[in-house]
Amino acid sequence: MGTKFNIDRKPVPDEEINSHKDFGELIKTFKKQSIEKARSDTNFLKNKKITYTAIIAGATVLCTVTYFSVFKSKETKQTTYDKITTIPLQTNAQNSKSNKAFIVPPISKLNVPYQKFKLKSEHGATLKTQSNSKIIVPKNAFVNKKGENIIGDVEIQFREFHDQADIIASGIPMKYDSAGIQSHLESAGMIDIKGYQNNEPIFINPKKQITVELQSTQIADKFNMYELDTVAKNWTYLHRDNSLKGLEKQDNTVKENNVTKTIQKQIDAIPPKIEIEKVVYSKKINQLPKANEPTKPSKAIEGRPKFQLDVNAKEFPELATFNNMVFEVGSENKNYNSKLSEITWSSAEISEGSQKGKNYLLTLKLRDRIEKLFVYPALTGKDFDNALKTYDIKYIEYKNVLAKRLADEKRLKEEFEKKQAEYLAEQKKLNDDLIKERIKIRQEQEQQLANQFKSIGNQQRVTRIFQVSNFGIYNSDCPNSMPKGEVLNPLYMVNGTTPLLNLSYSYLICANKNLVYNLNPNEPLRFNPAEKYSMCIIANGKTYLCDHETFANNTSNKQNKISLKEISSEIDNVVDFKKALGI
Amino acid sequence: MLLNAVYYMEFSPRYHHTADMLQTEQHLIEAAKQNPEHFGPLYDKYYKQIFGYVYQRMDCKDTAFDLTSQVFLKALTNIEKYEYKGVPFASWLYRIAHSEVMQSFRTRKNQRTVNADISDLRNICEEVEQEYMEEYKSILMTVIKDLPEEDLQLVELRFFEKRQFKEIAEILNLTETNAKVKLYRILDRVKKTLTKSNKNGN
């Protein structure tokens, strides 16, 4: 049967998939199969005929395989009839959305250019980019499409992206989908690296890595490393970016002070107190007088064999109240015969029986002989009547003791729970105090750090290290959720007069972060009034900007008009674009 | 407690596992080795993924559901043999699924099916730097379904299921670079076919 090809098949809804999920059935089948397997294994091994047949069959297969591998040449591949099915498309919208290329520079004539470097693969090299970043290529770092080591000249194409202008110009999507949660990546530096030999793409040797030391102006220590997957159309998280060089890593830990240390000590002291309280509680419960239910006397049955025994009252207090008690041999003792009564046993001991308080185990010993019998305490004649009266009195006493014990238990439990609740409340309060104190310390630390950065100046750079095992696009980023706060349906006005329609791209540029939100031009504009933004709009092949002062003015008065200015169509390089954006 | 904690833990959509998640999954596997009833959270976690993988290669939905049950039955039967090698349990399940699917083509005469979207074909064109044209559709379909099974798997995993190379390498028991190199060779052939058809057309 040939291979069938379906195009745009309708996906199976989750509800349908879930309706087939049946773990109970799986376990049932598994158990059934295990039982059958166990049975068949036993039967199989028992059957000698099967064993011999298996050996003969094995030998036959071996001979056949040998014969074919030695004497038969390769079979010619059969051509089969293949069926092609095309299922109509679901919707045009879905199709048009997915048809768009993944990386599209939005402004024609404008892109971040590649810097090209030539080196000998067998020598390796350290390459320096225009921004003083370094690309460290070890010896024999490349393989060709056959996986063979490459010798000779190779070309490395490299570009780096540092700010919002680079991000917009490159068209590299900064949206990040993690488990269905959409966010935008705030970049601390991004690189795109490729390799070629004679215009053929090459690969990085799996045993080697290229190190890129990227000069970055983002000095914060909150970024992760991502690689762009152009097929899955998403960023792939690699690891935390711990590669900062050139500036001491920010200490994210809160420095404890005397206040937090004292609170922590108090918090630490609470669990032992709770444990001690538990011990005290269980001790008190154990010390409460025990209520032992008296055993109701049984009348001896005539004709049943009996033993007379001296019983230790301390060991069996429930029997202590009865005089002249006898122990009847239970009918379940199949080993009993009348001769056992005639033997003078060297020892006769009783212990608890199968039904606590009702029967006892009588162990009779004579030299090596041991007989065990279940016996039942019983009384005869007046002894039984007296015992019944005594039982009634003891039972009332027992009830009283039991009621008192239950009341005491309840009181102790309430006291215990109240005390525990007090400890837990104290613990919660102390934890809250500790968090508040730590937030205070953190704020102070951040303020100190901000002051330190201010004094350093905004030209401070750090080096971010990318370990590259595959050619592609890498980013040191931090995901940011979509802005929250104000929402408006914007009407973009060119020079305050002409409305702008048919927007191709709409970018909300965060001034305080290296972050660009790629917005859907047809959706309302969401922004945080506390943040500083500018905008870049591309429509009808032209680029328009709204600087952050205009954006703040336009949005503060709750109007929906955003005033834009067209930038010169002659801008064809990123440096001029940066100037236009005010970067 | 552990089982419940994992059961309700939010997992990333398909593959990405942190070290903690791998470790927790390891606890679950050990629990399932001791008692098959503890296999439940793993079954719940991976059922949809495995069904997706199986159905991607089948034409009949019901057969895909049956095979998915077979995969989990086989996994449960053999869980004692499972050894942790630093990769998610999913890779092991995918290998069982692959073997079951292939077995079903041989013994049950089920039909090997390739399922793709037009956008996937466009992606392939984009990867080989060709602008997608309507007439490429049938060419691509023919080229893809004529690929040897191993190559077809690579194309399916990468372009139709959009898996990362790391995951593909683990499912197919290859190194990441090897998977990339092999896929590049396939794409090279695709590119040549498309270029040739373009020339013939012109």
C-alpha cells in the first residue's frame, strides 16, 4: 500500500481526544494481560514440544537469513500507486496568517547588515566586530553537509542587535510563547550568525562551540538565553544568562540586617514549640484514667470440657472480679480430646485469644509436648448470678469513667488546638513582618544600585557571552507581558490632520527598557500610563513616528488621536533610523 | 501528595522540561515501576501528545486511538526496563509509538499517511529559499511521500510537527548535528527538484 498525503486535515478536538482517555481501562487490560502472560509462561516452559519446535524454528530462520544475505542480491524497489488527497482549506484567515514569512524587515531598504569575515577553518580565529564584540572560532570548528571536517576558507556572516531600532529594522519577531502565555522579549543583545564555504551553508562541528562575546549596554542580570526556531516560529529557551563580564554581577539576594535576623530567629523557634506542644498533649491524654470495659460473665455450658486455672489479676484485670471461674474449651479446638484432661501438665499459661476479652489461648506444656486450646471464661450456678450483679455495678462505673475521660480528652484537644492556632498566627505575622522588612531592604539595595549606575553613566557596557553550537539567531532576553493599564482605540493622524489607515505594522517602543511590542494594528492599544513610550507605524510603504512626549500628551487627555510624523523616505541605514527614533 | 502535585502541575505545551520537572517525572516513573496504578499522571500528561504523533502518521482516527492505547499498554508493560538517560520520558514513549505505528503498517495493513498543512509546505519552500507557488504543492507532496521512512520522519517531525532539533534527535536516537545535516540534505534534494521543475516549466 502506498503513502497517502492529506492536506489541511481537520484537527481532532481536545474533547474528543479526552473522551478516549481511559486510564481505568488501560490498567484493566494491563492486569488481564499480566495474568495471561504469567499463565502462558508457565505452560510454555512446561511444554517440551514447544521448546524443541522453537529451537528448530530458530535454526531455520538463521539458515534462511544466512542464505539470503550470501546469495541474494538487493531487491529492486517496487513502485506503488500513491493516493493524494486534498481537503479544502478551513478558512482564508488562517491560511493568510500562516502564509506570511517569519522574518520580514518591515521597512523596505532598511535592515541590519551582516558583517562578513573570512578565516581558515583549520586555524580558527578571533574576529572583532565593529562594535568591539568578539567571535572566537576554535580550530576545525566546521563540518559540511556530509558531516566531514572542513578545511580552507570559510565565511562567517554576523550581525548584532542592540536596541529598539535594530529590533524593528531586522523584522525579527520578539513575541514569545511559553506554554500558551504570550509575552514580548526585552533584549540585552541579540546575534545572528551564519557560515558558508563556496556559498554552501556549513555546520558547526558537534564537538566545538563558537563563543561570541557581545558588547551590551544592558547591565541588568535578569536575562535568559533563547534561540530562534524559524520553523516552530518561536523562541526556544536555552538557559539562564549567567555570562555577564565587565561588571560585577548584581547580587539579587537580599542582605539580611539585624531586624530580619531577629525575626527569622523567632520564626525558627515556632516549629519546635509546636512539636513540644504535641508531645505534651499526647502525654496528658495518656495520663487520663483509662476506662476498661468489664467483661460480661458467661454461663458455663453443661457437658463442655473445662479447666480451672489461677489467673494473674494484674495481667487480666477484666477477669479479676469473678470468683471460681472456669475456662471452657471452645468447639473450634479440633485437637482436643478427653485424654488431655487426664494429663498432669507441667505448665498451663493463658494469653490473649482470637477475640479480645472473650476468649483466651491456653498453652499446656509437658516436657516437649505443647498443646494450644482456645478457652472461654465461664461461671456456674450462684457464682454466675453474683458475677452478673458485680458486672452491672462495674459497667456503670466504667460508663462514668468513660464519660469523664471523653470530656477531658475534648477539653485537652481544644486547649491544644487553641495553642497551635496561636503559634501559627504568630508564625504568619512574623513571616509577614519579615517579607515587609525584606522588601524594604530590597528597595534600598535597588536604589543604591540605581545611584551607582547613574554615577557610572549610561555608556557602561558589559560583555554577554553566547556559546553557539548551531548557526542561527540567539538572544539574551527577559520576557515581558503585554502592557496593562489604559486601553484606547487609536486613530493615527499624520501631522495632526490626516488620518492614517491600512497600517501594516504598529510598534509600541518602551523607552525605559530595550523592548518593542509588535502590536496588531486592528486591536485596541494597551499601555501602562506609568511607562514612557514612543510609537513607530508603517503604512502604505511609509514610516511614521510618534515620540514619547507626543505619545504622553496624546494619551494623557484620554483622546484616541495619536499624532504621527512621517520620517524621510531616504533613510536607508540603521544609524539614521536610530537618530530618527531618538536612540 | 507527590502524584497529585505533579498531576496538577502546569507543563509546557510539549517538550521543554526543566531539571526539576525531569526529576519529578523520574519520581513518577519510579512510583509507576512499583505500582502500575501510579502510571496515571504520566498517562494523562502524554496521552494527547502520543495520540497526536500517531494520528499524524495515520489516516483513520479510530485506528490512531487504538494504537495510542497499545502504546501506553506497551509502555506500562515495559516500564521496569525504562532507564533514565537525562531526556524526558516522552522520547521513550515516542519510540514505542513509532515502533507500534510501523508495526501496524506491516501487519494490519494500515496505510502510511502524511498529514500536512499548506502553511507547512510554504515553510519548506521558505527554508529552501523558494517562493511558494501553487504548482509546487503536488511536487512537494510527491517528493515527501517518496522519501525513505527515516527521512520522512525527519521532515514530519521538523516541519509538520514543528519540533526542536534536540527533541527530534532524542526521538530518532541521533545527535542534534546529525539530524540537522540529514535534514539539510533532504532539503537540498527538495530544492533541486523545485528548481528543476521551475526550469522545465519555463
